[in-house]
Amino acid sequence: MKQRVRRIALFIKSALFTTVIHSILLAALVAGLWWPFSEDKIKHGYAKPIQAQVISAAEIQRRVDVQKEKAEEQQIVKNLEELAIKQQQEKQEEEKKQQELVEEERRKAEEQKQKIALEKKQQELTAQKKLAEEKRRKAEEQKQKIALEKKQQELAAQKKLAEEKRRKAEEQKQKIELEKKQQELAAQKKLAEEKRRKAEEQKQKIALEKKQQELAAQKKLAEEKRRKAEEQKQKIALEKKQRELTAQKKQAEEKRRKAEEQKQKIALEKKQRELAAQKKLAEAELKKQLAAELGAKTKADAEKAMSALVGRIKAKIEKNWVRPSSSIVGLKATIRVNLSRGGEVLLANVVKSSGSQFFDRSAEIAVQKASPLPFPSNPGFYKYINIIDLEFNPDDY
């Protein structure tokens, strides 16, 4: 901190010295602008002719710039002085805080000293509790020592944090001032760039207008050439179109002739297909009639073969029929039986009940127990006789 203050003081001295030198030079420069004359000589009539000194605008601007730079330097010096004063105040505040901390520590040490003396006196008065009290006192002293060390560490950390915060604030302030200066320079540069750009745009606009005039003249000449070429092209295209139309007409005629031939060919093929279809349909109908006749014959043969086996079927069922113990006189039931190709009973259901549940059930069980039933061996008969209806009448069994 001391080295930093010393550097700031040296910088302030250098800045003040530079300001004084610049002030003297400025005073001499301003004095050179007045017409030199002697008041006494004017009174006595001895005034000499005055020679006016001509100063160019560039020189005036340069001097104004010098004045601005001096003003900026003075402002910088002022800012540095304010900064030094502020840092001195901060240093005084920091020293004050340190003194308060030292005083607080001294007070606590005094309180600790008094406490130890009081404990010592109590130890002398209470000999019986000496050992326990001694242990408690040592533990308390250790605890207070640790607390004091912790407090000192916290104070040191807070001091370090405050110093770091102040340093960062100073750096941030300097950074903001630097950024502000850079923004001002950037704005000046941008303004100059904008002026240059506008001048360049004006120059380009003039060149563009001239180029557009030249292009318009060239375009007009090219348009005239294009128009003549287009007329020639249209003439050639018209002649070509006429030739193409003649060729297309001839081609269309040839195409129409071929289409007519193709149409006649298609009609002939269609007629041939229709005749073939009619022939095929007639053959299919004939086959269907033959199959129907054959099926009717097969069905009749199948029914005949099945009728020949009815007696054997009834006999086998009667062997397996357990008649109900109740009276069954006058009862009749029809059982529909689904058979496999080998005569096995697949399903037996009552389709016409006798009115007695016991009678109907005994008939179903008798059919199922009699499986397999006698069945024709010709496999062509199966689809005609795979389902049969059996009537149960006690008089027939």
C-alpha cells in the first residue's frame, strides 16, 4: 500500500511539473499573439510600425488541440489527487478498524485475566473440588483459546476480503474509464468512416449513372440487333413449322391407317376370344351336367348302401341301449348323428324330442356307445351320408 501511495505521489508531482511547464509555454505563446508596442513611445510619438503576424488555421487548430490536451492532463491530475485522498481516507478508516480490533482484544485479554484470578481464588476456597474445577478451567481456557484464534482468523479473512474488494473496485473504475475513452475514440473513428463512406457512395453513384447510360445505349443497339435476328428467326421457324405440319399431317394419316388396322385386328381377336369363351362355357356346363348326373347317381348309390346297413346299425345300437326304468310306451325320438369316414360317431344330438328327457338322453348315450357304426367303404359316398337321422321307437327295438 505504501509503495502504491508513493508511486501515485511521484506521478502527481510529475504531472504538476508538466502542467507548470505547459502553462509557461502557453503564456509565452499567447503573449506572442499581441502586437508588441511600448506605451511610453506611443505617448511621446515614437511608436514604430506594427507588423501583424499571420497565423494559419492549421496552427490555430494545433494550439487549440494543445490546450485540450493540457485540460485533459489537468483533469487526470485532479482525478489522481482525488484518488490519493480517497485512498488516504480508506487507509485511515482501516487503521481505525485495526485499533478497534486491538482494543477489543486487549479488553478480552483483561477480562480473561480477571476471570483466571477469580477462578484461582475459588480454587483456594474449594479444595475438595480442586481436581474437577482444574479440568473444567483448562477445558474452558482451551475452548476460549480456539475461539480467539478462530476470531483472529475470521478478522484476518475479512480484512483480506475487504482489501481484495477495494482493489477490484479500483480496477473496475479504471477499466470503466478506459472503456469510456475507447468508446469516444471509436465514435470519432466511426464518424470519420461514415463521412468517407458517403463520399465513396456519391462517387460510386456518379460512376454508376454514367455506366447505366452507356449500358442503355448498348442495350438499345443490342435490342435492334435482337429484333432483326428475331424476325429472321421467326421467318425460319415459320418455314420449319409449315414443313413440320406437312410431315405431321402425313404422319397422322399413316397413324390413323395403322390405328384402323389395329382396331380391326383387336375386334377380330375379341370375336375369337368370345367364341373360345362360349366354347369353354359350353364345355363347363356339359361337365357340370355330367357331374350332377354322376353326383345324383353316387348319392343314390350311397343312400342305397347306407339303407342296406340300417339293420346292422340298429342292432349295434340296441346292444348298447339301456332303456329307462319308467314307462316308454308310445315315446319316439329322432337323433341326428355326424359320422367320420370310418363310421365313428362325432356328434349325436336330439333333433326331435320324445318329451322325456331320460328317454332322449338314453338314446344319445346308446348311439355314442355303439361307435363306430357300420359304414360303406366307398369314400365317394361320405359327403352324401356323413349325417344321418335315427328314429328311436321302442317297438322297433
